[in-house]
Amino acid sequence: TDPLSIPGSGRAPPSLHRGWTNQHRTTTINQLLRLSYPMEQFVWSGQFRIVFSDLNKVSSTETRRLLQKRIIERIEQEVVLTTLIGAEEGLLKPEQIHHEAVKLLQKSESELFELLVRALPYGSIKLLGEVRSDALLQLSMPDRKLLLPPGQASQPPHVGKLVFAVLKRVGWKTLCDAKSPLYKLWSQKIPGVYSAAYFATSVTQTFHDWKIGLPFLAAGVSAIAMKYGAQEFCDLTKPDSIMDSRRKGTKR
């Protein structure tokens, strides 16, 4: 399993108030690229500081910067997920979630991103900025300047994309089991799978399992799935890995 994919049901969420530690231990570049610890531990224990310290030694500038960008994206996604777990803003009712998902399908991408950001729990953007700033401080100034500046990183276009990425990964975990009845109906393009609350029911159960009580974001996952056929959606949303990104880059 991809250690950087969003964990499933039963995941013990890190506390929003947990402090980072400055523990140090020897980590080779090979160990770094495997990232064998869970993403939540990687972020909330301060492990990313050690990783970036070793990553700064990668001689290929293009490869180093590609990996820095990918790891920071994963850190940001973990922070977003953390702020969602334990949030409660109403009952998760599949029929209502389906109704809201149908309305979301009419929105443009920029409108959807704006709405997703508004649906985040209070303090999410502040926490995201704090963790991102900590990560950026581990990079050299020339590398740091190539990444999105703090002002832009806290704006709806960027934060909305982060929330969207998290919801897509939740959707993949929830809906892409090829053996499930929903997937079979979906892959056969049975019309009723889009008009009834099939997606919303599955997403509701996942949100219950993860203790995410945010009906609007549940509707967001459902709406994303309803835009695609089963194979297209699952190919699009399947979590990639740091190593996949590295293979697309250049030599070390």
C-alpha cells in the first residue's frame, strides 16, 4: 500500500493541538524516498524536517525540487484531512447529500473551489499556513522561491485544490472497490446509479467511519464521482506516490 495515501476507516487522527518535535535520527535518501512511516506520523511528529534535510543533499536540482513540491503537497493534504476529522456541522443524510451533489455539478471549477474552502472548519487555513511555513523553512532559499508564496498558498484557488484532492482520494477509497455492487452498476453505466443516492450513501458511511460530520463535503465527493464513469474516475483519483513522480522527473 502507498504509505502516503489517505488512511481508511479506523485511522487514529492526530490532534490539532499536537506539537511538532525536533527529534533527530539518521535517514538515508533511499529510506526517505520509501517514506515507510504513515503520512500522519510523517507530518505531526516533525519527521518531515529530517526528510527535507536529507533531500537537500540530492544533487540533481530538478529531481530535488520535484520531490520537494510533491512532499509539500502531501503535507498540505494531510493537514486538510486533519482539520476535517472530528468536525460536526449537521447530520449526514444521503438523500440531502445527493440533492446537494446534483446542485454542485452545475458549478464551475473556480466556484466549486471557493465553496469547498468556505466549508472548511474554523482555523483550517491558519493551521495549513503554519505547517506549510515550517516545511518551507527546511528548504534552501533558491528552492523555496520556486514554490508558491505564502500569500497565494492561503487563497481559495490553492486551498480549494487541496480540499478537492483530499475529496478525490476519499472518493477513490470509498467507491473504487471493483467487487462492490455500486461499482458494478456504475461501470455498466446503469442510469439509476446517477439519479438515486447510491454515491451519497457510500460516502456517508465513510464519513461516519472517519468521524467527518460535514454534509457539504460529502456532497462534494459524490458530485466528483457523478461527473465520471467508474473506470475514468478511479484511474483519475487513484493515489500516486512520491516514487511515481520521481520516475517522471530526471536522473539524480
